[in-house]
Amino acid sequence: MQAKGSKLLASALSEAAPTPFWTDRPERPHPNDPLTTATTADLAVIGGGYSGLWTALLAKERYPEIDVVLVESAICGHAASGRNGGFCAASLTHGLSNGVDRFPDEIDVLERMGRENLDAIEATIRRYNIDCDFERTGELEVATAPHELEWLQESHDAAIELGYRSELLSAEEVQNLVHSPTYLGGWWDRDGVAMLDPARLAWGLRRACLEKGVRIYEGTPVQRISKSGGGTLTLHTPHGEVRAPRVALCTSAFQGPLAKVSRHVVPVYDYALMTEPLTEEQLDSIGWGKHRMGLGDASYRFHYYRLTSDNRILFGGYDAIYHYNGKISPAQDYNEETFERLSQHFFQIFPQLDGVRFTHRWGGIIDTCGRFCAFFGRAYKGKLAYAVGYTGLGVGATRFGAEVMLDRLWNLDTERTRLRMVKSRPLPMPPEPFRSIGIQLTRWSLARADQHGGKRNLWLRIMDATGLGFDS
């Protein structure tokens, strides 16, 4: 298929604002004041993304009498939680196949817990009247190359074995749902994924926390943690401190005050575009408006896309960019080469949308690790708990991670804490320069695999054997 010319691509992107669509709204909440004094709490939470907000809210639901303080370095929901694609998946293991490969003996339990977790998220959204356009539409994974049809068959068979509402679709059946010349077949997980507005979810959780009495201090980075008297820890911030007997570390891909966590985490940049609202005629031309499920292709270097409530299309993925030594910088939120590539791919998938413009372009960080799903741990003799490494599926899985952290901080023996997934952790990532060399070689190898019938080369097979590398 011929790509659109560079001038047409530039025209489609020419008015795209370099900011996340979701947070580019006048209704975003005003930040709370930073911490400027010393204070105490029963639980201190570091980080105001989904992980921290769920932890604070669930703690107050479990123990209404406790005092909870949450400190956030910027504004709650400003990072990954406010700029992701809004796919809220039930999977706790970054997909069923990854879970089967890594935790075969407990995949049934993990999948059940994941579905229960998604149900609980939906119930919370209703209970607190969080207006985040929650739609439990499921996700349609499409094959765009012949070898991917076998992968979809395997996913469907595994889903059926677990009792899920799963449909394996022929090329004709997929075209009846969404019209694209690139689709050869599909697998539809009917109820394991919901679509939502990610920033409004974060803002709604923030409001619910405040209503429950959580004290939230924004513009308050934690510079270090120290042991203090009486079995407590002290969080040191630029202008104050928090002393608490229990601390939840929820900093995602950002370098937190606990070095042992960062050795296992790789910050990877992901990018997305948002179109202008489609007209009824444009929406009819792609046939997507009836079921509104999320979409993703089955390639190793995959795209994800979905409709918004006003019928825009968010389109992202493909490039996963790592910077030497895990460098994180606001300037890296924008990558014009990737934006142009995504624009080209968008019009290859939907040539009938020729003339549609993009209104926003942005990037953000994904916290990935060697096993592509969250891992959990403790420090300071159990006084601090953490959960990190969600690899892009944190919209849903962070709530489960919050439950694990609270179980551990209160020394509870639960079904969650007995899981091998919770007890184990991935291998640490190698130091530089080996980390960068390995990541770039893996990206190159995955691109070649997509071009050669999905065949994994020797490097990828070595990564499979060691449990390291990128799988998506």
C-alpha cells in the first residue's frame, strides 16, 4: 500500500498541539498546595498517579479511621495516568499469553482476580460518580499479516478454556465491524477490557480521596527516605517532611528514593496522536461506531487505537523508545519522527479518512521490566511496600497492586500475597552500556520478526530463555 506523501502527512499534523489531549481541558483541577511543614500520618503514599491514588482510596475504605497523606512531585495524574490510551484491561499479566508463559500454575487464579479487579473498578466509578466515559466494550485484536492468524487462534482457544466471551473472526467478519484494507482476521475479547477517559479517572480518584479525608500535597517531591524513631520512616521533601509507620512507594517509571527498585525498571517512551472529531459520514466509512471496542494489531511492534466519547480516534504505539541510562526529560515527550510515522500508519489503516487532521500529539513513559507485568516488594523491614513495572497495562492493574501493597503493609496473609507472581520478581536489567545495546538489538529483532513471518531470531530466543528483553 502506498503511504501518503510527506506534504499530506505534514498537513495532517500541522495543527496538532504538543500536549496530551486528555489533560488539555479547562476542567482539570487546580493543584493543592505543597507540603511546607512537618507532619505525621498512619500511611504515607508517594506518587499521585493511579497507583498512589488507588492505594490512598482503598486504605481509607479499609480503615476509615486512619490518617493518610499523599505527596506528589507535580500534579496528580500528570504523567502516565493522564496521558495513556485509556484501555482498562482485566489482565494483571500484560495479556493472557504472557501470563500463561510466566505463571502457568496460577493463571486461572490471576485471570479470575483480574476480572474481579475490573469489576471493582467499574463499581468504584459508579459509587463515587466518576465521569470518565467508562465503556466495557472489550478489545478487538486484528491480524495484519498471515502468520498472526495463528496467534489469534491461540489467544481465542486460551480464552475459551477460561470461560471468557471470546470470538474468533474471519476477515469478512472483522470488516463487518471495522473497515480497513489491512485486516485479515480478528480476536474479540468481549468484556475483558473497558475504554475510559484516563485523566478524568485520575481526577475522579483524586476527588474521592479528598472526600474520604486523604491529605494530598502536590508540588512535593520526596528527596529521600530515612529511618526515624518509634518504628517510623520519614519522607524528606524540599520544604517539609512526613513521618509514618507505613509507606507506599508509587512512582512508576520515575526514579524514586529507593535504588533497588530502579534496577529492575526500564522507562520507555510511547507516543500517541488524537484526531479531530469524525463526522457521521467519516465514522460510517470505517464502520466502527456501533460497538466502539478498543483496537490493536497483533504485531510485535503494535498499534493501539480507540474512539473517544466525541468520536475522535486516539492512535498510538509502534515505537517504544529507550534513552541511554534511562534518561527522562520533558523534551522527550515529543518525537516528530515518531509522530510522522504514526500518521503514515494511520492513513494506511484507514485510507478512507484522507483529509482528517490531528489535534494533539504527545508522548509519555511506560514503566516496563523483564517480565512485562508488575512486580512487588518491601523495604525497611516491611515498613515500605512498592508495586511497579506495569508495562502499559497500569490503568487497571494498579488497583490490584494497591491491594497487594496494603495487604503487605498490614501484614495480612491473603490469596493475593500467596501468589507466586507477587512473591517473585524479574531479573534486574543489565547496567549500561549493555542495557542500551540489548534494548536496541531487541527492537531491531522484533521489527525483523514482523517482516519475516513472526520468526524470532537467535537473540530473541535467548531473551525468551532468560526472561529479559521487550516482547511488545
